[in-house]
Amino acid sequence: VELTDHCLLWNLDAIGSGLGAEANEVCVSWLPLYHDMGLIGGCLFPLASGIGTNLMATEVFLTDPGFWLQAMSMKKASITVAPNFGYALCVKRVKEDAIATLDLSHLRWMLCGAEPIDHEVLAAFQDKFAPAGLAPNVILPVYGLAEATLAATFTVPGEPVKFARLDRPSLENEGRIVDSTASDAVDVVSVGTPLIDNEIRIIGEDGQDAGKDMQGEILLKSSSLMRGYFRNPEATERTIENGWLHTGDLGFLRDGELYITGRIKDLIITYGRNFYPHDIERIAQRVDGVRTGCVIAFAVHNDEESTDEIALVAETRSTEKK
């Protein structure tokens, strides 16, 4: 992705405006600097805003997730960024007796993005670390992508996480957004509204704006959009059309807020049904013994049936041979 100085500076300013962050904030991040959320969200944004920045090695977090919380406690951090699995790992691996040693009362924003967001994980994190002083509504689901430099939409700081429970058959088979209370309903988290100067559209397969309560591809227009893909004008032309970026992500708008339901290229279509890999992975990693964040679902073509089958690979701590 080719980014100009203008793209970067504009996005950094949009992030600052979205958060309302001040120069006396303190940031702690374990995200790798080769990832846009780590480089821009965890390093360049604090640097450009005059925010005190503390970086730790990603390997340290993966080995001991609690060290991230200890670092935020020790440095009195007010801001951090992490993907969904980072919060899940803390819920699963930080021991109860360690919580008494933490002070998370200074945290104002814990941004969550870069992968599908599970509201149950965020609720579990809030419940588990509330005794350490973690204030309610500190976690902010966000949406972004490298083609837009980083940030595209933010939820409003201080507001509860919003999510919709959707009828699975209607979503998977027809792309219709229908609320449901069924046990197999699909939970989808709001990632908020567009940042300053950003615009969002949802289009159907015909390229026209999707109707009300319909899923479609997310299009984005922003001053932070990339110049193009490096030495790949064909891909650039396919992705940016009349100033609109085709994100390849699926979602819908409700009350002006964006909800992400999946990704076009990741969609698994088998026997006429649409399945979202992250939905399958989320269910699979709840199985006892399966490592959090170490599950992947993908399609394998079945030549005999002329359709795709679902393949699932999971990492486990079990050493039993079966």
C-alpha cells in the first residue's frame, strides 16, 4: 500500500479528533510495528500527539499477557490498542490473584480492532478486570484498514459497546438484516461512525446502494486513502473507483453506525449456504482445550460434489493421541 505524508498526517489528526486525546496521555502497546495498527495506532499517533509512549515486544505479550496489564498499571496508561484475541488471551490466562496487584483506573480508551470483534470477549474482559479499577465503557470497537492508512470509524468514547443479534438464515442465505433472539443468532458489534472527512457506503452485488436492512460491500471515501498498490495499477484500478475504496468487507449501517459481518474473499459457500470463517472460529475456540486465537476455518473444494467444504484447523494443548 502506497501512503503519502498527507494520508498519514490526515489520519493521525482524525484519530486524535475521534478520541479527544490530550498531550498528557500515556500509551502502552505490544503490537508489532510491521502492522498498521501497531505502527500508526500504537507508535506514530502517540508520537505525533506528544503522548508518552511505551512499547513492549509482541513476544513478551504472547508469553505473558498479564505483563501488558502490569505495564499499563505501572505506567498509569490512559490508552492502548489491541485486537480481539489480545483481550481474550488476558481473560483466559491472567490469574485471579494477579488482578489484586493491578491498577487500571487510569485507562480511558482501549481500542479494539484489526479483526472480528466478539462482544462476549469484551464483556468478559470488563467483568474480570473491573476489580482492578477498569472503568465501564473503556473498550472502543473500531474499524480500519491499511488502504485507508489506518482508522476509518470509531465508536463514541464512554458509550457502551453496541451489538446486534441477527437471524442466521436470513443473513447467510439472503443477506437480510433481521433481529433475532434465537440461540444460533449471529452477534455483530458496532464499530461506530466515520471519522472526520470519512464517508461510508454499502452497495449490493449490482453495484447500487444496498437497501435498508441489507448486507453489502463496505465502500469508503477519505482523505487518508492510499495512492494505490505498489507497482500494481490493475489492482489499484479494481479497488478504487470514482474516489471510493472497495474494502472487500461486508456489513450494514444502522442508525448511522457501521456493523461488520464478514469479508467477501473469506466467505465460504457450501451447498448453497454462506458461512463466515470468523463465526466458525469463534465457536470452535470455545471448546475446552483449544487455544484462544489459534483456530482457522477455510474452504476446500470438493470436486465430486462441485462445492466447497469447510476445513477447520485448531491448535490444542492436549498431547493425547487418538
